[in-house]
Amino acid sequence: MGSRNYGGFKPEECVVIEDSISGVRAAKAGGFDVFGYVAHDYNNQLKDEATQTFDSMDKLLSMI
């Protein structure tokens, strides 16, 4: 996240997949939408902070 080069894409044209609170916060600070993978004990906090959440990788493709 430290780099400002996103392969020619703007943050609003991307989505970040994260499973940690610190990762969700960093992505949001960078202006990204964040999909939180909530298969961990702290999933309620991810649900509060991520743009969207999912609990199975099978569901991810339909969200994008």
C-alpha cells in the first residue's frame, strides 16, 4: 500500500481483498473499497469496517 502506482488504475477502479483489521484500515485510507474475508474470530469488526464481507472464497467472484 505504500506505493502510489496501482498499475495505471485509480483506487476507485480497484478492490482490495483483506482478512485483517489493519489491512482493511490501510486500504480504506488509500481510498480503496475493501472486501473483508470474515472466516476469523474477529469477523464482526471486519464487517463493521469493510465495504463488503464474504465468508467463502466461492462467493468472491460473484461480488466483483
